[in-house]
Amino acid sequence: MSLTNAQKKQYRLIGHALNPVVMIAGNGLTESVLTEIDRALEDHELIKIRISITDREVRTALIEEINKIMKSETVQTIGKVALFYRAALKPNPKLSNLLR
């Protein structure tokens, strides 16, 4: 499910106006955080996640783990905010950030 450069560019433009819907802090990836990420990806397809951890390597490892568990793809990472994409099984035009 690799994104092309054109798709990434388009998703970055859309993602610029989005606010983070999930925030990860000191407790890391708990079951409730993973559930919320899964729900947000299924509803919105394109979401921002704020990872409030100061260590860059830990942030990178968390992003990779989210991608592996959620079968998503990172579109962009800027500082502590990452933009994730996963195609929904049944996209809802009222909720999807790509179809609005």
C-alpha cells in the first residue's frame, strides 16, 4: 500500500489544516490509545497524532509500531506530530478527510 509522491503531496495539503485527534504521552501505546487510533483511521482515513515524547528515537519507534499494528502509512512527520493514512473499508463521505 505504498503511496506515490503525488498522493503524499495531496495528503500533506489536506493534513495541513487538520488538528491532532490522538495524543500519546508517557504511557506510550496503551490498548485504549490503539483503539482510538484504529477508530480514527477507519472514520477519517487521514489523521494527525501528537507524540509528546522528547526522545526522537522513541518517537520514531512508536511511529513505526503504529504503522505495523494499524497497517497504516506515515505521510509526514514534523517534530512531535505525525500524519497517518489508512484507506477505510467503507469510507463515509461525511467523516472522511479525503472525501470532504
